[in-house]
Amino acid sequence: MEASSNGLEKAPGVLQQASVRTPVPGPLSARLLERQVLNESNVRTYPRGLPIAIGRGAGSYLEDLDGNVFIDFLTGAGALPLGHTHPELVEAITRQLSRLTHGLDFPTEIRDEFISAQISMLPERMRSSMRIEFCGPSGADAVDAALKLCKTATGRSEIVTFQGAFHGCSHAAMTITGLVAAKERVAGRVPGVHFFPYPYPLRCALGGGEESGQRCLEYLERSLRDPLGGIPRPAAVIVEMVQGEGGVIPAPGDFVRGLRRVTRELEIPLIVDEVQTGGGRTGTWFAFEQHGIEPDVIVASKAIGGMGMPVAVVLHDERLDAFAPGAHTGTFRGNQLAFAAGVASARIIRRDGILEHAREQGAYALGVLEGFARDHEIVREARGSGLMLGFELVDPVTGEPNTQAASAVQRGAIERGLIVELGGRGDCVVRLLPPLNVSRETLDEGFEILDSVLAEIPLAVAHEAQLR
């Protein structure tokens, strides 16, 4: 299936091919990056590893201020499911712009259409029993709201989360996130949070291999059922179907299904964080669908806003509808532009068979990345689900995560015209989040760049590893 239906990659006069003509950053980008250093806080992240100033975007491509064109395999950290400036989404937002932009939680026609679109994307058996809650506009806002809801509904306080998890940077979401460095200097974190091993066949805390999912499940179940286990019955268990920031690690099916069984038997609400996987990223609208489970709570953001329009929702079983009026609010929970873009995006994804396309292209892409693992000794493993992909780089001598090599791949890629993100332990995983409607030609163009970069990395990095 060609992805030219997005109206951008094959249209005349738009960005169609990577082309880097200046050093990165070029002079105009460098000037704006310098101003950013002077005026913005130290917390900024993406321009540190990807030093460009963006001028415009179209489809799968970005152009910087110096006229350099890059393939964008970051796509707003997954917030652009159909790429940049999709013409139908631009039209939908433009049409809504002259009608109403901000509506708090008053009902509007486009809000109702958005709600219907989101609920209709759920598995049929779940649609009649789910309620939707709007909160603040980010995924972290939705995570916070979901935790608060489950605590309110159950009257309990403990939360179970997983090592390697990423749920956001707000106070509560940071607390249940695995990254230690993000919380070391933050006092007074949310109490009652318990971390358990997440199945990671390559580096699982309970031992690697295909049995890691079952071992993690058994450990969790014993701990929750043990009267001397030290953990009162939790208000919720929260889990990602694919750990994104954690290194693109899909949860094994036996682990997911077992987790659902245990939480149901113990009457613990199961929250599935679909902030990055939701909206079709893994080839189904929600990643949990692939395991045949029914979570109690789903948090979603990013892609459901269509083209980077900020919106976040909590979808939850009606049994948990425990908030009193006004118990959880947010000024921007009525973003009419996000509703318009989200409705149009869901329609296009259905109309153009984008989910099937994401599955097909994702399988092809994973096969290419697995070839990298065979051809380059520095690539230990390729992983992914749909078009949420990554490959882990290691020291070729020790097998340990290779931060230096990953940074070199990211730098080499952008110098050749490809934007990729890093994640995982030590940022050793090169992460790819192409648009869901990306064409095979664009995928191949990006993979050729990665292959050429990887071919050069071991010459320098392997030598330094031998010296250590």
C-alpha cells in the first residue's frame, strides 16, 4: 500500500527527499540555537542531540532554517500519526478555528464527535461500559488523573508500576516512572509506589530469555497475594504495553494476560498507559487489543490529537466513575481544535487502511532492523510493534549498553538527513517513530542512512571498547 494518500510525499513542490547541504547545525539554525540557550531553561532536551532549528514540515520530512531536509522518524514523539501538515487535518483545524477554539467542558458538536470517535475505536465489547474523562492536555496529566481516580474509587493508596517505565514528568507521573535520575533531586515524592521487574528478555532483572514474562508475572503475583509480602492491596497497577522511553520493549502476551487475570482476581484496577502506543502506533488503535484483554482504565494522548494538537483523555470503566463534579478539572480540557483534528485523523486512518499499513510496514521495518543485528556486531537486538521500533547498541566486547555508539548513530544520521530518538538504559536504543502512513520508499531511504552510519561506528567505538 502506498502512503501517497496523505497528499504530501508524492505531491509536487513539497519535501520529498533527505538533502543536507550545510554542516549540522547550519548558520541560521546555529543562531537560533544560541538564542535558545540564552533565553530558555536548561531543561530543554531534543535540540541537544538533534541540533537544528525547524522551518517547516510536510509528510515524513522536516526542513531546517538552512534549507536542509530531514526524514523525520521522531514525529513529535509520536504526536503526528499522519506526519506534518496533512492537508485534510489542516483544513479541519482551519474550519474549526473560525467557529470555536476553547470550550471548557461545555458540550459542543465537535467534542461529541471526538468522544464518539474515541469510543468507537475501542473493542466492541468495551464500548457501552466505558466513560471518557478530559483532563489537562498532556499524557502526564492523564496519568495523574487516572491514579487519582483509582485511589478515589477504591479508597486505597498504593500503586504498582514497573522498572523501565515512563509515564511523564509531572510530580505523580515522575514518581511512578523508572528513571532514577529524574527524581533523585525531587523531595517529597508520592508515597506508596512499588516497582516490579518488567519483562525484558535481553536484560530482565529476574533473568533474560523467553521466560522473563512468566517469571515477572509469578514474582508480582506472589508478592501481591503474600500476607507477609509487605504491599497492601493497591489502588491500581499501571503498565505500558510497549515501554517506549524504556527502550522499545513489547510486553509478552503471557505476561499481559496473566497480569489482567491477577488484577481482576484481586479486584485491582488495571491502568494501561497508551499515551505513545495509542492512536494506531502499534498497528491496532490501542496496543492492548493485541493481547485480547480489557483494561479498567486507558490513558491516551499524543496521536489522538491528530497533528500535535494537545489533548489527553482517561477512558475508564463506568464502575470507577467516582469523581464528584469538579473533583478533577483542567482549563484546556475543551480544546476544540484538537477535537477537530482528532476526528479527522481517526476518519482518515479508517478510510485509508492506515492500521493495516502500519502493521505491514512495521513488519517489513523490523525485518530490516533485524538484518542490522546480523550485519553489525554493535547492534545486539531489534525490537518493536507496528511502527514503534528500535534497536539496541552494545559494546562489542562486553555486551553492555553502548551510550557512545547510540549518540554517534544519532549524530551521524542527522548529518545525513535522518532524525531519530534515543532511549533505553543509558540511551543505548535508537528509536524510530515514523508516520503511520509512511511510504516504503521513505522507510528505505531512512534505513539506507542508518546502515551507512552503523557501518562506520565500530571502527572507532570497538577500538575504544577494547582499550577499556
